[in-house]
Amino acid sequence: MIGLFQMGALAWLLFLSVIAITIAVLYPALRRGLSRLEPMTRTIALRGLRVAPLVGGLGVAFLCFAPKLLGLVVPAVDHCAAHGDGHFHFCLQHPPATAGAPALWWILGVIACAAAVTTLLRWRRFRRSMRTLQQLSATARFSRAHDAWMIETPLPWAVSVGVRQVRTLLSTGLVQSVPAPLVAAVVAHERAHATRRDAWWKIVTALLSLGHFPRTQRALESDLQLACEQACDEHAAAAVGSRVRVAQALLAVARVRQQRRELGPAALAFDAQDLTARVKSLLRTPARRSWPQSVWTLLLVFVAALAAGFADPLHHMTETLIHHVIG
């Protein structure tokens, strides 16, 4: 079974690499197309792209192993005998004792340790940020007038705090510096973060985004943050009944920050992400290129059918490739 585990790990790494390279090559072209989609659809697509190497690699590795699981039930589909004993078998019935090439497994072990350390460091960074915001939240008092939690500080900021139970925090500096109608737009925007569970998704996608090239990683992260903020801007515009008012709120908060030359917490802050792009998006006709639920369903059915059709050829190709890689 050790050999089978080794083959599975190598298959996963191979598929992860192929997916990461494909996204790195195609993303500059995909980026232009994604920018034309409405923010909610764009957010879903970008989250999928961020986790594609890690999760997609696991999925494809399992897919190429699936025919051998079927072979346990229907022996007639077992094709291991067709390529003889000289070929590694990626299956439960005929697992290799070992997949050889000790140096290769040391390399894979180092890669696995590096991935684990990277994930741990990201988690610790999130924990540190969340702990700071939770400490701020503990000192907040609820304001019925603004339907939000108030923090006594002259710094003008607004932020959503929490993963399961989310609070909208406003600073007294923001409330005193920005007109009340615009404060309502700020609160509506931050509430949208809570409704959409953006903090939870941000943590999950960051932890599962291993495998991308650094440049692609940075581009995907930046584009996803912008899409999330624009989606919340759209929610806020619907809540207050005016896209212009949300744009005015963004500019007002940015103006106060610039005058004071100080910034509050950056995580999910109201005006922290690409102010120019967000204001332009609010002042033009909203994008209507959203995908209805039926399109997502048809896409999933198509992918499932395609996967079922290619599972056996993929299985044989993976065995052959691993055989040539590790000899």
C-alpha cells in the first residue's frame, strides 16, 4: 500500500502542476473576460481558480483512480492484466510494493513540508488579524442610530469582524466626519460582507490556494478582493437605493483618510481595495452578464459527463506517465 500511496501523491503533484501552469498561461486572457462579468459571478469564478491547483489536482487524481474502484465491483473492467507486470498499477487489486526512486520521494517530502509550513503561516496571519479585530470588537458599544457597533477612535474606518458571528464596526471618527446618509451606505456595504460570508471564504480560499506561481497568485488574490468589494458595493447600492450614494461614500471616507494621513485596520476595510475601479463601476451601467442557476447546473453536468468518459483513458495515461517518471 506504500507504493500505491506514493503513486497517488505523485499523480496529485503532476496534476497540480499541469493545472497551475495552464492557469498561469491562460489567465491574462481570462482576466479580460472575467472583468466583463457582474461581480458575484466573477467572485465565484475567481474563488474556483484560486483553489483549482490544489483541489482540482486532488479531484483529477481521484478520477484516474476511480476506474479501479469500479473494478472491485465489476472485475471485467480491470485492465491491469493488459499491460503486464512490468507496469506500475494504480489500483487496489494490484498495488506496487514500492514506487522506487527514493530521491524523488525525498523531494516530494520537502515539497509537502513546505506546503504545510506555508499553510500554517497563512493561518497564523489570519488568526493574528482576527484576534486584533476581536479585541477591538470587545470594546465596542451598539448604536441603534447606525445599527452597528461603535469604536471610540478618531481614525475613520469601517470593518466587518468575525467568521461565524459577524459584527459591523464603525469608528466614531468616521461617523463624525461623513454625512449620515453616506454612513448608511458604509454600513450596508459591511453588512453585505457578513451576508456573503466573505471573511470565511477569504480564509478558505487563501489556505487552499497552494500551487500557483507567485505572479498568478498575486493577480488572482487582487482580482478576487476587488470582485468581493464590488459585489458588496452592489448590495449596498440596492439597500440604500442609489449607486451614486455608495460612490460618494467611498470618496468621502477616502478623502478623510487622506486628510488625516492615517489608516485603520486593513482587513475588509470599506475603501481599502482599488477605489478608482470601484467608483467607476458604480457610476456606469451595471454589468448584466450573470450566469443563472441553470447554466451552473448544466456546466456541472457537462463536467461530470466528460469526467466519466475520460476516467479510464486518464487512469491508463497516469499509470504510463508515472512508470516513465519513476522507472
